Amino acid sequence: MKLSPLSASKPFKVEKLPFFYGWVIMLLSTLGFLASIPGQTMGMAVFTDFLIVALDLTRTQLSMAYLLGTVASALLLTRAGVLYDRWGGRIMIPVASVALGLMVIFISFVGQVSSFFGGGTAISFIAIMLGYFGVRFWGQGVLTSASRNILLVWFERRRGLVSGIRGVFVSLGFSMSPLLLAWMIADVGWRGTLWLMAFVVGLVFAVVAVIFLRDNPQECGVMPDGKAIDQNQDSVAKLPNSFTLDQARKSRAFWLISLSLSIHSLLITAITFHIVSIFELAGRDEKQAFAFFLPSALVSTSVNLLASWQADNRPLRPFIFFMLLSFLFGAFGLLNLGSQWGLLLMILGIGAGGGLWGVVSNLAFIRYFGPIHLGAISGLCTSLMVFASAIGPALFSVGLDVTDSYSLPIYFCGVVILVLLGSSLFLRQKELA
């Protein structure tokens, strides 16, 4: 039961508007995803070299701080999901936005913070680790998860389609963000860029979210998809079946879905973090490395939109299977990146898998486990995904140190994907909606 102190009728009544308010929630959900960029790998990676200089740390030390900060954030995300179920997205999204903005400001002054406490490698390491913990917890964790969940209850019949439309803009925004941030850094410096991001996310978006977000259609006097309310229908009957967190984590479906989503987080974060090095070892230059993201994003966006539209009328199990199959093709292409067909297979596999990942991550938990405990259940999955994203770059770094190539960690990912792919064939749990 949500305990939000904000009235759904303030500052205006949604039911009085001449259109279905779910479309406004879709826009705000999209902006919430984009606002999480400072907490995503592609949002922080562009500041790596500047932080190395400011803190006098090695690249490996900074990577380990990123790993530990991310892992620590993952441990708290299930609890954050429980708070989402209690307070709702209209509270949690603005709180996460403000907190993310403050942590971005903290990172901009992390060198001064380190000096204030005496400086040195240990102090600098702890300071940036705390900064990474904050942006990963509030950005990649709470803000992303809450922005995903709040849209799902506003739609039923068109849930996949609206998630796909959102995915188009999120994919394009994420893909363009490294280049946009690089331009901003060239114009106003790396600290100025962080301050600008903090202002937009921590103030502008937070205020917009408080004013315009609503937690669910029923409290606003409307129904999902804009359907008319049946005044004679028993209100108890309107409550769908739902799993509790304990019931969900005892189910095979939860772990198959969560681990399938997590292996993508591990692989794509590792690729993004080491993209230049990976391409250099394959005999390709930095320009080709960064050029990979655009065609991959176009494939991902196209697949996501098409699959989201189809998912509204079909069970999710085939989408899980083809998502994992696409990951496998992408990993095989990555192993053969030196050839043109390997690059093409990597683009198609990683891109298509990412598009299907968007469909599964958006729809699986509400379909298999219901909406009542959605925050807690998806929060546990988000914890696993964030943990996987933390160990991905470190896993690839260790593989490179030991074998002078990335082949060993790629093979490891391939084996995990194969096991999950086989397990998906035996998924028998029925969807609730």
C-alpha cells in the first residue's frame, strides 16, 4: 500500500483533462531514464581521465573504486524497491533525482574533499568510491527502476508498445550522451559539465516530477489504457494477483529472467568500459571503436520497437530465448572482431539483444509477478544487474592481465549465456497478465 503524502488531485486533477494521462507518464518515465545518465557507465566514463588527474590515482585504482562503489550500491537496491512500493514513484523519483544531483556535485569537488582530509591515495580512493556509490545507487539503481515501474501500471493492453516507444528515445539518448558530454566538456570543462548535469537532474527534473507525476490511474479516477471505470465492479476484484518478494525469489522464472538480464549488464558494461582497448587489440582504431555505438543503437531501437509492439499479444518466453541467442551471436562476433563479419555480427547481436533486453526488463516482472510488490521484486533484480555491471569491467581487466586478450572473459560470458539459453526452453511458469 502506497503512503505518499502528495494528493493525486494536487496541483490539478488528472481526470478533468481531455486526454489519457498515461501519455504524460510515458514522457516523464522517459525523462527519468535520461536523467539517470550521470549514474550510468556511459555518463561517468567520459570523466575517467579527468578524475585520474584530479585524484592522482591510476586507472586500475579508479576502476576498483568504481567496482566497489557499484557493488555497495547493489546491496541496498532491494530495500529501495520496498520503499518504492510504500511511497510510490511520485516521491521516490524526485528524491532520487535530487540525491543524484548532489552526488554529481560531490564528484565535481572530490579532489578538494580528498585534500581536506589529508589527501593521499587511500583518501582519494575512498572519496571517489563514495561518489561512485552515490551516483550508481541513485542513478542506475533507484531512478532507473522507479522510472520503469511507474509507467507499467498506467497501461495494460498497450504496455509493450508504450515501453517500446520510450525505449526508442532512451536508446538514442544513451547512445548520444558520451558525444554530447564530450562537447560540453570541451566548452565548459569537466566540472562545469557535472554542475550543469546536477542542475538539470537534481532541480529541474525533480520539480517537474513532483508536479506532474502520478503513481497509478486508479487514485486519479481513471483506469489503465484510459478505459472507463465500471462503478458497479467490486473494488477488490480490481486488485490483480501478485507474488510477494519471498514468493518471487523462490521461483525459477525470477532467477532465469534476472540472470539473463544481468549477463547483458555484465557484458555491455565491460564492452563500454574497455571499448577502445578491445578494438585496438582487434587491430581497429579509436574512431572505429566509438563508431560501433551508433549502428548498434539503431539495431537495438528498431528491434525494441518491433518486439515491444508484438509482445502485447504474445507470451514473453520466446523473447527471452531470442534475447539470449542474440547475446550469444554478439559474443561470438566480439571474439572475431578483427574480421568485418565479426564486427557486423557483434553489432547485430549486441544491438538486437539490447532491444529484446528492453522488452524483457520492462514487462517480465509485472507479467509474471504482478504489480503490488513490483518495486521490491524488480529492485532485487536491479541489485543483481548493478552487481553484474560492476564486475564486468574488472572481469575483462583481469582476463587481459592474465592472457593478454579479452577472449577468456568472453568465453565465460558465452558459457553462461548457453546455460541460460537452455534453461529458457524449460520455463513453464504462467504469466499473470
